[in-house]
Amino acid sequence: MDLKVYIETYGCQMNVADSQVASAILKAAGCSFTDDLKKADVILVNTCSVRDNAEKRVLGRLDVFRLEKKNRKVIVGVLGCMAQRLKESLLENPAVDFTIGPDSYRSLPAVISFIRDKGGKMTETNLSSLETYADIEPVRTDSNGVSAFISIMRGCNNLCSYCIVPFTRGRERSRDPKSIVAEAEQLAKEGYKEVTLLGQNVDSYNWTDPENTTRKVNFSQLLELVAIACPKMRIRFQTSHPKDIRKGVLYTMAMYPNICPHIHLPVQSGSTRLLQKMNRKYTREDYLQKITDIRRIMPDCAITTDIIAGFCSETEEDHQQTLSLMREVQYDGAFMFQYSQRPNTLAAKRYPDDVPEEEKTRRLNEIIALQNELSLKSNQKCIGQTYQVLVEGPSKRSESQMTGRTPHNRFCVFDAKDAKPGDLVWVKILTCTQATLMGEIVEIPKTLIEKAEETIEEGLNEIKEKIRKTIVRTKKTNDKSKKK
């Protein structure tokens, strides 16, 4: 299929990962890719359905694509969660020739070929309980060559009452860990310096060997496998769920210095009453206990979150509980949203969207204002400290400056000197804003080298102790068996 494909992606990192999978399938079918809309034979747009704004933006883009179709022959398709949710109704738009859901990307070449040869419109939106795309090596067309995403699982079983993901991505299933490790190792060979393991709820990752059902791998074990396989790569992950994150994950993070000390732990609300209504399956007290565990095991870990303002029946007291929880946790950052009711969710079926829009806006603004204070306070603690920063690229404001992120995922700007994307440099923080650290590249401080060596030595000692205890337990078990 000698066709040029143009892809636009909106939404979360899962959508980015999906576009990369779709690109790999199309590349294998003979397609090439272009960044110029006007040179494309096929235009694809991939977006989520979690936020109403994302869908509205795509509908606006479809108007642009419709004008493009007036001038020449071009095929337009909508991929992903929006295609899954709206299915055939999207085909009523004159710009759209086909829709394909998240579990049907393998059918892309056949669908495009059929429309090219026969015309008409098509939809492929069947959800699968097995599809993980484990055998497909994503084409990272929009990657910076420094950091990459690896999808470790698909779907979600949580059924949070406000969320549409289980209906657009299907039931939860975990990918074979061998394929995940292999993909990470390949990225390391290609020069990538950082990888993020992706899932709607990574903490519920649980792979079972189909040929030996007693052999299982959970998320802390997967995290360890990737950290050991790629010792020179930074390892990140998201997103965690407060009901599922376990101490084993925290101990694994503390043990391996290449696993970044940052956890994104969405709380959504500080009110237990609302958390129950959201079907989050934890209380305010449960959540705060998780925070205590993180602080105890990894005192230096950065914690970020998601917060929804104005969920169904939210009172001023509920809102104040959210603000008080934010003050108690002292988040390093947050994604904050006004509640927008999504069709077919449990909340849309059961609860009226009864918080006035102006009240939602007021509460959201208060949440944002408080988080700005907390983020500034968090960044101010970094002034005078020196961090190893992974260089991502030049600053948008000045070519003489570079940008990158600390292990804690804090955004940093510094004078470029000789630094280039993919370099790991030591940056001393001189000043900051609520969103950005600003500093200068310095020589590696001896104290930091010594600290890193101590951390590695401690980690090795812990591994040796775990192995010793396992051997002792095995010996005792064998001795008991012999006596019997």
C-alpha cells in the first residue's frame, strides 16, 4: 500500500502509544508518513473520550479535513476511544470515511484498501479481551529520541463512576513481560535514555503464563525486571491507583536507582463520601495511609495527583476537604479539572450533574491557586540542590538554553553549554517558578558520586539478603520434606 499517512494525536500518553502501534501496522503494510497534511493520502486523528474538550477539538479538526477533501481525494479516519464511543454516528460527518477502535488497529490496512478501491464508509470497533499488541514494535514517529512509552497493559476493570475508559478500551489484560523487557532493551540499543511503563492502572498489572498458570508476574516484579535489564535507562511509570499500589512497588523503587522517585497517585477528591460515589474503592484515610507509606519508604519521592472539581452533589464541605487533603499531602504537582459528565458512564446514569458551572469554576480556581502555592513551595526546596537532569531539547524561549527533567519529573531550564538531547548533566538549581526549575550545569559533585555509590551498595546488599533468605527457606522446606 504505497500511501502517505498523516496522524494527529490528542489526549493522554496511552493515545500516543496507540498512534505508534497504528503507525507500525501501517508501515508494515507499505505506508510512509508525512508531517504535511496537504501531502497525505490518508489523514488519521486519534483522541481520547475522557474529556469533552478533547472531543470538541477533534470535531473542529474534522471541519479542516472536510475542506481538504473538497480539494482532492483523501481518506479520513478517526481512531481510538472517540471512535469506540461514537462508532457509526461519527460516520455521519462528511469528513469521516472510517472509524477504528483501540482493539482493531490490525484492520487498518484492510479498511483503508477497501475504501480506496470500493469507496463507502466502514467502522471496526469490536473490543477484545486478549489484544495487547505485544508482537508489534511501535513506530515512534513523534518521539524526541530520548524518552519513550511502553504500554504494559490495556483496558480497565475499575468502573469509576465518572470514567468512560472501561467502555472504550474494554476489560483489563496484561502484556507478556518478556515482550515488555525486549521492547525496553531495544529502546536502550537505539539510544533512548528513559522509558515510561504505561497502563490505566499499572498496579493491577498481573500476567499469568498461559502455558503454566502457576507462573505469574505482578507489577513490582515487572518493574524490577525492566530496571535490571536496562540499568542505564531511567524507568518511570503511570498511572497508579490508590487502592492497588503495594509496598512491594515502593521497596522496588527504593532498591533500584534507575527507577525514578516519582509517583502519580490520583486522589480525585478529599471527601470519602464523594470517593464512594465515584466508586474509587478507598477512603480519605486509606489514601493518606498510602502517602505515609511512600514518605516512609522513599522520603525524597515526588508525588503528583489528579483532582476533579464539582463532581455530582459535591458540597462546599466536600470541596474544603479536598483543599485540606492537598495541604496535608503537599503535592508537588497536579492535573486539575472541572467535572464534565460523559455519556454512558455510571455517573451519567445514576447521578444528576447538579453543581452549577460557575460553582465548578470557582472551586477549580481555588484548587489551582492552592496547588500553585504548593508547587512553588516544592520547587523552592530545590534551590541550592544539584540534580542529574536528562536533556530533552532546546528551550522554546531561547536556543541558548536547554530543557530536561530531574528524576523527580521536575521541569528544568539551564544554559545549554555543550549539552545535547539525551545527555545526563548535573544541574545546580538557582531559582524557580511554580512550574520550572532554573539552574546551571556544574561538574559532578564528589558528595553525589559517593551518595550514588552508597545507594548502589545498599541496593546490592538488600538483593543479597533477599537471596540468602530465599535459600534458607528453601533449605528448611527440603529438610522437612526429607524427614517426612
